[in-house]
Amino acid sequence: MLRPGPGSADLVNKAGEIYRKRNCEKYWARNVGHGIALTIHEPPWIAGNDETVMNENMVVAIEPFLTYPPHGAFAHCDVVRVTAQGCERLSPGLLRGLMVVWMLAERG
């Protein structure tokens, strides 16, 4: 779906559909990603009610984020360029920008 034409809300709705099918929507932070250019986090926000339409040559970070309190969270980030054919991954390496965040639960 990441090509010129769909809006941010379309991408969020598609992600929600996938998470519902996989029975993990309750762990989803309701975001898909964000723009990246001069700073690492900037518009468009592929989250919430953002209505930005994807255009060719936009660079965005696709960063779904799942939480599983109190054990931790998982975020996977791929930086991509929107192309007429879909998108081109710009993230290097085998892990493609994998980031795992562990939050330790308080032990009583």
C-alpha cells in the first residue's frame, strides 16, 4: 500500500486490519510511522487522524510499535522512499533497523 495516493489514515487502517487478524491489536500503539528528513521524527505522522497523502519521493520511517507491559516493547523501523512502483527500502543491514526495547518489571 505504500505508494503515491493512499493517505496516512489508509495506512493506519490497513495496519489495524492486519493486527486484528493476528489478534494483537490490543498491543499496538496505533501508529505506523513518520516522516524523516531534517530530523528523525517529523510530519507526516502515519498515525491517528493525519490526512497526509503519500507522494512519490517522500522518505518515511515505517515503525510499527507493539507494547507488552510490564515486559517490554518492540519497535521495528525501516526507512523507505515512496516510489511509483511502491517503495524502496533505504535501511541498511540484515536487521533492517531492528530495535528492541526491554523494560524491566518491578520485582517485589
